[in-house]
Amino acid sequence: MKQALHIFGKDVRLYWIEILATLTVTALFVWIYPLGWGDLVGVSVWPWVPGAVTGLVPVSWLVLITRVIHAESLVGERQFWITRPYRWPQLLGAKALFIAAFIYVPFFLAQCMLLREAGMHPLAHLSGLFFNMLLTTGIAVLPMACLAAVTSNFAKMLLGLLCLILFVAGVAYLSSLLLSSSTTNSFGDVLGFIGPVSIFVAVLIIQYARRRTMLARALLTALAVTISVMGLFGPEDFAMGTTYPVSTDATGLHLVFRQAPAAASVTTSDSVDPREFTVVFPVAISGIAPDTAVKVDNVRVGLTAAGGVRWTSHWQGVYLTWLPGQTNGTVALKISRAFYERMKDKSVTVEMSLALTMLKSGSVTQLMLPEYRFELPGGSVCRNSGVWGNDISCLSPMRQPPLMLVTTRFTTEDCSAAVPSNDGDRGIGWIGTLDTQPAEFGLTSVWGSSVYFERLSSARSSERQHLCPGSQISFAPYTAVSRSQQKIMSQPLNLKSLVPSRF
Amino acid sequence: MSAAIETHSLTKHYRRTVALDRVTLEIPEGAVYALVGANGAGKTTLIRLLMNIFPPSAGSATVLGVASGEVGGHVFERIAYVSENQEMLDALTIGGLLDYVRPFYPRWDSKLEAQLVRQFDLPLQRKLKHLSRGMRMKAALASVLAYRPALIMLDEPFSGLDPLVRDELIESLRERSGETTIFLSSHDMSEVESFATHVGFLEQGRLLFSERMSVLADRFREVEVTMSAPANMEMPRDAPATWLNTQCSGATVRFVDSQFSGETPAALTALFPDAAKISMQPMTLRSIFVAIARSGRTQKIEIASEGEAG
């Protein structure tokens, strides 16, 4: 420990400019980031400033980590320290201590100050703060440290970073060549975190204990290639099957294709990829029990035309939630334009697999909408906001709030009356996520989110309606009960009838 | 006397290039060992293998009784390594460097440090990056001599230094000889001849010999045989293979005998019965290496290890 402190002291003396720069950027971040929350004096003149300062934080970390690791470079044969009585655990400890002192501590304090700025008590969110530090370690600090550990100087680190960026760009380009390949669920999150973190730790130990740079670089390259290949061509069926086992219908949910096409009543924007085409499948829903809901996470579709011509999509992320009493739903999916053009005048049968999360409602919180801020269960601080004054925006500690269904009733008059008449449409909206982790990875400890209300009555849909202080508003939390997969088959139908009208 | 350094068939390949080829040597404690050879002969590779800067491709070595693969950490409390191309903590001053390295060494001698600073006339407030090559080398040497290491490894320490600085460094090393083992590499024989007690010669990765300096000097003689009558001389058919660079010119035969001994004069008289004069001159280290390099028969020279010769 004595040696680690001695090396730490030397690093502090040598890199005080870099330390000062990092602390300054962190302080700027704490000062400027809350301006984007909208409560305070705005930054409308330079709206990019909060984002730019946020971007500077990891850049300052990268510079500081690289400089301090390169002070005792692990690559090469001419370094001063390799023939001095350095103990590698002490050297590694000195670097860890430096990073803790000048990255973690300021970052922790910055997160606490942001929480305070948002009106939340930092001590109430210690587990989230530490969990975010853990995520930050795995996602940012360890990769930066590894990059520094396998390069000999700052220029070579930048070259390595450039190679990494080019590699990611190449993978993104390859990904763009694949149709509808996005699967967006959280399967493999834990494995996807622990695996790379283990490799990063192994690389650092290999370098500090043995300085086997080629082996360390090979490990990092293998990790990057594995992640890319798994992302592009990974066994998505296996992953989806593991997360969403095929249903034995214990949920009671019953789904069938509706005969009447819903396409005409749905509008959609054209798909970005010209090789794809959006079609809308109408679905009849039944069996959703009271106090439950069904969230549709991913869908895959197989189309079979007469003659056995078949096209199957990848799993596609969709974000639908069906509530009790809802009998009709629509699922918009991208299909191959080439297949559509060939088969649009022919009958096809549709086989759709839906990856579903069954939700159960918790105890409902009801309140009168205050004029200013109000607090939700879970610690989120919300207010009535928006240009039209009919949505709600919230700041939440450490993560998005737990998934909640928000219901209210609008007022047709303006909000000048002492008591709102609540004579308008009923509005519902969702806020939050199903994640149960104590924190989401982020530089900020305060997450912004909004409820955009959907007005359920169509009779007065064109009328201006208001969400006034004093209106009744309820928040119903939902938790995931189970995940499953359901398959439904259609009768032969015409693809043309599924094409929505375009914007 | 036990060995400070021992190697057995130590080999290093860089892909297909053999940088060091089955080097076996033994350096006794207290020796001043000069490893000489041309640039690219493998001297730096051998030193770096011994310092565990990289691993060997084959063979083994021990340094102060520690396997070379384990050299590191606390072992360097007893080993000093200074190289002509070693990176330094350039942002530090000389005083800062000494302050920084001092706590690493339990046996640091502050009085010796002060003496070295005075002896080398080191400007303590000047940053290392602003120092001349000679001054950097003196600073590096001061930072290792002050902890009285059991072994000093110097890789081309005098390369590119002016004679004054070189003599200062040699003098400081000479003062430590006896209390410590010194291993230094050089491509200039004259700079090590004056104080080395042992010498090894590397050529293209192979150690041609490794022995005590005095034995080497005794073993080599520049021989000139002058015949009594002018004649076109020819070498005797039974001339030993240990004669290097034989030249016959008129009535004179010149060669270098690499295995000179007390019996050599009698043997020469027997081989050259008509000789009017046989002169056998001792050779400088430099002239020995020149003779070996020119001989083209180096592979036939008997390699004498320190164990055998010392």
C-alpha cells in the first residue's frame, strides 16, 4: 500500500493539469446539465451546450486515464519502471486509486449534486448511485483503461480509438445491409455485461502482471468480433426462446387475426430502408384479466404465398401495450419490399410470433394535479408542462420511473376556473420502464421522462382541451409477471389490404 | 565463488531471425564482465532476457539465484539496470527522480547519493528532459548506485559520451567493483579493457567465448616467424586450427595464436626449425577481437567458459 501511495503521489504531481481539467469539466457538467431540465433559466441561445458539456465528461476521463496509465506504460521494452522494484498489484492499485480519486469521487459528488438540484435526497438513492458507478466501470472506465493498457503513448491510443470507431462503423454498415434485424429486448443483459467486464479485467491483469501485450490485444479483438458477430448473426431464436418461452396459454390471453383490415385507419411513415415496407396486421384481443395488461415487446412474421414461397422477418421491436377491455389492436411491421411487390396481388397466409410481457397492476395513487411540482411513488418529481399544457414531465432519480399507467380527464375550458370542470376526454398515457435495476447507466443521476396523453374519446378529438391544476390524475404501477411467446395464424389474405395510408 | 548470472542454452527468436543462439555462460559474483560484440550481435537481447523484459524462446537463466522469468518486483532492489536507450521520467528534475526512487529501495544510502551527486556534478533542479545525453546517463547511474546493488547491468553505457564523462562513469564503476557484480555491454573494446575482469564475445547471436580477461590475454599472441634465408614460405601442413589470420610473405610468417601456452615456443621451434627469429607479442583486447573477426574461422575457436577458464 505504501508503494501504491507513493506512485499515486507522483502521478498527482505530474498530472495536476489533466486533473484540474477533468474537475473543471465535471463542475461545468453539474452547473449546465440541469439547465436542460426546463425548470431553470433556459439555454435556448445555445441549446447544444448541455449536450456538449456532457460529451466532454467522458473525453476528459479518457485523457486522464490514458495519461496516468501511460505514466508507467505497459507496452514496450524501454520503460523506466520495468527494471525498478515495482510490485504490479501496487502499481495497479496506484492507478485504481488515482482513477477513484479523480474520476469516481467527483463523478459521485456530481451525481449527488444533480439529485439535490432536482429536489431529491442523495442519501435516499445510495444503492442507485453505487450501481451506476458499477455500470460506469464496466461500460466506460474499464474499456478506457484497457485501451490505454495496450498502447504505449497517447497518439497510439488515439489510433486504437480510431480503429475501434472504424470497426463499429463497419459493423453498423453491415447491420444496415440486413433487413429488419433489430431485436431490442434485454435478453442477455447480465451476460452481456459480465462477459466483457471479465475480459477487461483479464486484460488489465495480464498487462500489469506479465506485460503480454499481444495476448491482451488478441483478447480485446476477440471480444469485439464476438460481440459484433453475436449482434449481427447471433442465435436470436435461442435468445428470444430463452427470454420468452412459448406459451402454454396459462395467461388466458387469446389473440387472432381480425378479418376486417385495420390498415385504412392507421397511418405510418415510410420505412427508412427502401428495401422495406410497412404493413399493419389487425389483431383481435381477448382474455386480458382486470388489473393486468399485456406488453408486446417483439414480433416476428412469416408470410407464405401460394406455391410455398415464404419470407420470414427477424424479430422486430414493437412498443404496444394492451389493456383489459381492449378488443382490437394493430401490429405494424416491416417486410421485404421485394416480397411485397411480388405477392401483393396474391393471397398469403401470415404466421406471427409475439414476444409478450404480462403485467400486473399495483396499488393506484390518485391525486389532484398540483399547480407546480408533485412527487410520485418511487421518488420522481413531476409537473404539468408542455406547449399545450396537456402533458406531464418528470425527473426521476437514477433511472426512468417504474412503469405506470397515468389516467386523467381533460377540461374543455381553459384553466382559469378555481375548480376544473373535467368535462373533456379521458386521457391515458404510459411512463417508465419495467427494468428493476437500481440505476440505469448514465452520466446523469436524474432522468427526464414525459407522459404524452392519448385522448380516448374521438368525438371531440379536434377540440382544444386542457390538463388543469386540480384535475384528478391517477398513477397505476405495473410490474412484469411473466414473459411468453404466442403464435397466431391467419386465413389467406391480401397484402395490399394491410398497407396503411402514408403521412 | 557462486555465480551472479548463469545461462543455459539461452535462445531468442524474432520470428525467423535468431537474435540469440544457445548462449551458455557463468559470471562469478564480484566480476566486472564486459560483453562485447558488433552492433546487432545480440548484446541488448541477452541483457533484456536476463532482466525479464521479455521471455526467452528457449533455454534458461538465473540472475542472483533467481530464474530470469521471475526477475521483477523486489528482485530489482538488488539489481541496477541502466541502458543507453532507456526511457526516463522526463517530467521530473534530477532531484525529483532521486526523491521518487529513494523509497523503493530499503538499502538506499543517502550519503552515497549525496556523494554521487557531487561526484557527477548533477544539477538537481534541472528536468531530465533538458539534460544532455551524458548528464542523463550520470543521473541514471546515480539513481541506481545509491542503493548499493548486488548486480549492475549496463547496456552500452558509454555509447556516444564524450571522453570526460566516460572516464567519470568508468571511475565511479571502478570504485564499486569488488563489492558488486558489474555486467556491461559495449561495442567498443577499448573502453572496457581497462577495468573488465571477464569478457565475453558475441557474434551474430552466438557467444564465441566467455572467460577471465587475464586468461584471454595470456591465451592470445601475435606470432611472427622470420626464416633465416629468404624463401617463399608455406604454412606447415600440421599447423593447428587455433592459428588465426596466417600470412606468409617472403621469409616471414605471421599469425595469431589463440591457444598460447608455456609449450607454444617449443612447439613453434619444432614446426619452424629454420626460423631465425620467433616473436610472440601479447595483444590488446581490441586487436584480439579484430583478429577473431577477420579470421573467418571463428567457429573453430575453442569456446572456453568461465567455469573452465576462470
